[in-house]
Amino acid sequence: MSPEGASGAKQDIRSDIYSLGLVLGFAATGRSPAGSESVPKVLYRIMQGHLDFDGSEPPLLDVVVRATRRAPDERFQHPDELRAAVPGQEVTRNHQGARPPLGGHGVPDRGRLLP
């Protein structure tokens, strides 16, 4: 869960990028970056940016840290940007040069679904 999600603020694709960063951090270290104690402690760590990625190494560490920055404006702004930051990954475009729809199935972004 992103800091904005934990606080009840509006969420967008950058919230999903934050969550992906947490998953990548878990995959790299074998443990939750926000800890695994009580829910209030985990939420506090998320809200304060006290995440633990010890055991993760560059270049993945750099991607994870940027994806999980507290301020959405400091994170990757689009999944293509995150993918391009991972060595060996290319951002693909459809035949017209436009980005494929988020989700790959024409699903509108989260902001258009929420009130």
C-alpha cells in the first residue's frame, strides 16, 4: 500500500508503481520492506518512508528505491519509465508509436474509475 493509499488520499498509477516497488523489494531481500509486525507499525513505516531494502543491490536497489519514494512526484511516473530503468528491458511501442493502454487490455487508469 502506498503512503497516499494509507492516508486515504487520491491514488493513481504511481500508487501501483509504489506497490510494485514493495514487491520487488520483497523479492530481492526475502522479507517485507515495511516489516511484518502489527498493521499500525507497517503503516507507520510506509507513511514515514522507513523501508528496509538491506540485501538488495544496484541496479535493482536503485529502481526499488525510486519506485517507493514517499512523494508520488518523485517516483516513476509511468510503468514504461520503471521498465526502462531496469537493465536489459526495452520499452515497446505499438506500430503507431503510442504507448499500449495501461493494463494491456484497454482498462482506463484507476483515477477514472474512482469518484
